[in-house]
Amino acid sequence: MARVGQPATADSDAFRQLDECQEALRALALQASHAVDRERNRIARGLHDDMGQLLVAVQLRIAELERVRTDGERHEVIATLRDLIAQAIESSRSLTFELMAPLMPELGIDEELESAAARFSARYDIRCRLETDSAPKRLGRDEAAALLRATTELLVNAGKHSGAEKVVIESTRQDDTVQITVRDNGVGFKPGGSAPSPQGGFGLLIVQERLREIGGDVVIESDAGAGTRVTMTAPVLEGRR
């Protein structure tokens, strides 16, 4: 027993560790808040730059339609309106694809990956298929959601920046982990270069953070003109202790 006026070493260590844990939690909460803010700003920019400007253009064309006098001018404005509305629909589909949440991750992710591949092909007109070993892949909700959202982020990157003709999603079971690989035959990039391309930018940082949060891992392989291959791993439920 510690004497009066003499600090108890065990208690001091416990309080110090508690303070360190609380500080780490505050830092983690701040990082999460910043990540949410960045995602909101990115979506807001997309809504403003794409949907907002398209709707303003539609409004102007409708006002122009009210002033035209000949059938030829009227048909021309209507054709422009149809084109603008088609662009607005395409923009909304793009945002929907990026925000699409996984539906039933606890039942296995291969079905979700198959749906993501189909949505990607329809959205970007790029061939995409799923290759799976069909092995059981029982994941927790957080792990499955992180893998599926990270896969969506990689697909969006490939659709917007890679210039690829095809994308392949691979899903395999490796011992106590699930391994998801997204590879394309696009332009690629040099990881860690002095002037990173959009494909190697913030999107990949989001993927790395999401996998780190669930105890997973990400390996990025790419080179200029050689396409990109990103391999993600996450622990299965059966492998936890």
C-alpha cells in the first residue's frame, strides 16, 4: 500500500493510459469528422457543378422557348432541352452509384459485388465482371460495408480516370481473410509520384482509411500505361479471436 502523500504507481499508470486512450479517441473522432466534411463537400460540388448548372440551363432554354416565333426555332430549343435533361439524368445516376449503400452484407458479399459490377457497366459503358472462388465469406457488417464501399470508390475512380476498356473484380477467401481485387487495363499511374493523377489521389486514401479502420489492408499496384490493381483484405468472422 502506498504511503500517504506518495503517488500510487499503478494508479498513475492507469490514469495516464486512460488519458492517452481519450486523446486517441478525440483524434479519431476529429479525423472522422473531417472525412465526413470532405465527402459532403465533394457531393455538394457534384450537385452544384453538374445538376445545378444543368437545371439552370434548362430554365434558360424554357424561357427562350416562350419567346421563339417559328416552328424551326421551337424544335431546336426542344431538342436542346431533351439533351440537357438526359445529361441531368446521367449525372443523377452517377451520384446515386457513388452513394449506393450495401444492402445485406451479412449474407455474403459476392452477390453485392455482382450488382456493383452491373451498375458500373451500365453507368460508364465499360465491361466489368466478377470472378469469385465461391468460397464462404462470412463477414461482419462493418467489414462487409467497408469492402463494398471501398470497391465502389475504386470503380468510380476507374470509370472517371482510368480510360480502361475492362475492369475485373476478384473475390477470394484466403485463410482467415477475404480478399477483393479490382483491376483495370487503363492508363495507370505512378504511386507516390510528385504529381499524382486523380486516379491515385483522394479516392485511394479513402479506401486505405476504410480498410485500416476494420483491421484490413490495401496493396496498390500500378504504373503509367500498365493499368491499376488494388487488392484489399479484411478478416472473416471465423478467423477472429
